[in-house]
Amino acid sequence: MNIHQGRHALITGGGTGIGEAIALALAAEGCTVTITGRRIEALEVTCAKASGIYPLVMDVNSEESVVTGTAAAIKARGIIDIHVANAGIAETSTFAKTPLDFWRKIMTTNLDGVFLTCREVVPGMVEKGWGRIITISSIAGLKGLKYGAAYSASKHGVIGLTRVISEEYISKGITANAICPGYVRTPIVARNTDLIAKRSGISHAEAEASMSSSNRHNKLIEVDEVAAAAMWICGPGSQSINGQTIEIAGGQV
């Protein structure tokens, strides 16, 4: 299929998990895709899986890196038509024992990074009169997550920012929507599963089951499910889907 032939997508955190799945899905539909991350090795592995995907080392924690990196991607492959703000980290801490530097680390990556990349791609979208911004929030952006004060706050912030963008550019041919998954089978969840198993003295299967139970249907969500939602949001007939949260959690959140 060539639904997105001639379009250019920029996906942060595109070397693994959700970002990789969306990159591969867009490339399969004819899109030219730039994926970013801090490790070139992971990006190159994804690029080798399909044609039309290009790596770009970028650190969303750094304004300079985002500004210069986005400009380089635009110079090389054209204005960004589709932006998926996916890069993020998921770490927990009890509220009363959360250090300020931990709080700031989560906010810098999960919220500041989304702000910076969206800010840099919007002017080109305005110039072109068309754009699709997809932010990857979380069900933790819709409700409180125990031991996740910084994470939940950052993901709530992503939703707020997404809605502001949708309102400011509502008449410019640009939409902005947030995808809010539950626990997805990604390297981050795999690492957290290992930590739960070690801390609790239980098997990996039991630890995964405890993660799965947080989703309403008691299953981990697959990355392809999230990618399918992203394809819908930026595909034909999506122009009136704007400022929304798309919840993927196996049931009502």
C-alpha cells in the first residue's frame, strides 16, 4: 500500500518497542521515516528491517540536539508530515521519597522532549497545510499510578500539551492526538518484569501476570495494536479526530 507515499514521518524512540512498530507500519504504507534515539546501533537494527527508514541520533533531553536533529531530518528528507512523540522513560518511586532530580529526569524526557519535538515540526506542517501529531501518553496520563508520581504527572502533561496543540492549529490542517496504552509488551515492560521477579522472589511468568493484570483484559498489549491505532489517526478520513485520547487498555480505564 502507498497510503503515505511522499510523506515524511519523524518518530522519537523509534529503535525499539512502540516506536519501532509504528515506523515499520508507516514504511509499509510508503512513508519515508526518520527514527531517532540515543543509540545508533538500535536504530540501525530497525532500519535494516524495511526500506525507507533512516536513523538519526537525537537526545530529546537536549534542546540543541532536538533543534539541530529535526533540522537535519527536514533538510535530508523534507518537511515532517507525521510526528510521533514516543520517546520516554518509565521509572517508579514512592511519592514521599521521590528526589527532585528523579522528578526532573522523568519530566525532562517525557514532557519536555515532547514539547521540543512538537515545537520543531509544527512550522513545516503549517507551511504545508497538513500535519498529524501523535503523542504516546499512557493510561497513567488519565489516572493516578501508584508509585508513579513523576511518571503519571508527566503523562498527564503530555495529554494537556497535545490538546493545546490541537486547539492552536485546529484551522491549519493539523491534528494532534494522544495514544494512551496500558502495559505493552516492550523492552521497558520486560525490564520492569525482571525487577518485579527479583524483588518479589517470584517466577518471570508470575511477574508478567502481575503486570498483565493491570490491563482490564489481563493481557499485555502488543506493539502492533498501538501501531494500528497510530495508522488510523494519521490515515485517510482522520481529519476530524483531533485533541483526543485513544485508550488501549483492554477495557474501560
